[in-house]
Amino acid sequence: YVVIRNILSKELTKVYCDYAYRRRDVYATLKRHEYINPFTDDYGWEGDLQTQNTFNMYGDVLFDNMMLDLKPRIEKETDLELSEMYTYWRIYHQMSELVRHKDRGSCEISGTINLGGTPWPIYIDTNVENGKHTKTEKGNHKYIAGGEKGVEVLLEPGDCMLYLGKDCEHWREPLMEGECAQVFIHYRQTKDINEEDKFDKR
């Protein structure tokens, strides 16, 4: 992993953070007035398989545009030719916890960017042997976590941690107070994919 300080300016970080909170406000208003179709996630959703007590959005156009803008910087840091996959952002609430996990294949080269809120570290285990995906006897997906302590990384708003998302376990301990907004950017090496794989096959 590598930490890039101030990958976003203070001004841009504030714009992105304010936008995320306004999107959550819109979702809450529409949900309260029962305007959201229960079969769509176009306005975001609450909680997911990796964490609860959060507001989440996948493939948001504004953040996907940010992913495009940051790609030259990420390629310079990694010395790799990369193709964009997707973005995913969350507002974590008090007592949110990100379980220890590895990501799917579209997250080969990943970044997490702090947009603001309560200071809250992320942990990464650099031993790629720890943690694995497996299937149960019934064919269901199951993840078996590793056990090493890992490295604690604390990001300030606008900072980014780049890491090997599908190879290295990463997690967050429970957030004891406040909220924290984070956006994830995901890339794959261009040499390993077909044209239709770009943008997570969207």
C-alpha cells in the first residue's frame, strides 16, 4: 500500500463531502415520503454485505468522473497502465464497522479517500496469504478472514491510501462517535482486461 497525501485539494474535498451528505439527505427525504421504488438503488441504500449502519452509492457519476481525473496520478504512483472500474462511497455512522475482507477482481488497484468527518483509521494486512474466499458444501460464498494485526493508517480529509484490494485484507474497527465519509476508487491493469471489462462491465 502507499499513502498519497492531499490527492484532493481542500476545496475539492469539501465539494465532494458536501455532495455526499446532500445525496444522503435526498435519499432520506424521498424514503420518508415513500417516493422511492423498493426495487431500485438509484438513490443509494443503507448498509451492505461488508458493513451496516451506513449510506452507500455505487457508480455515482460525480465520483466516477473523479476516478477518471485521478487516473494519471494513480498510474504515476503505481507505474502501471490502468483502466477504470468503478467507485463506491459510504457515509459511516456511529458504531459502523467494516469487516475484515478482500475485494472482488474489479478492485485490483484500489484507493480509499477520506472526504471528512471523525478521524477513523483503516487497517491493512500486507500478507497476501491471509484471508481467502471459499464455498460451503451447499455452494454458498464464504470468506475466511486472516488473523494478523495489520497496519493502522489514518487519513486526513483529501488523503488517499492505494492498496491491492483483491490481494490484501483491509478493515475498520467500530466508529465510536460521529460520522465519516469515504470514497473508494477501483482500477485494473489494462493489459489484463478486454474492452468490455472497463467500468466494471457497465
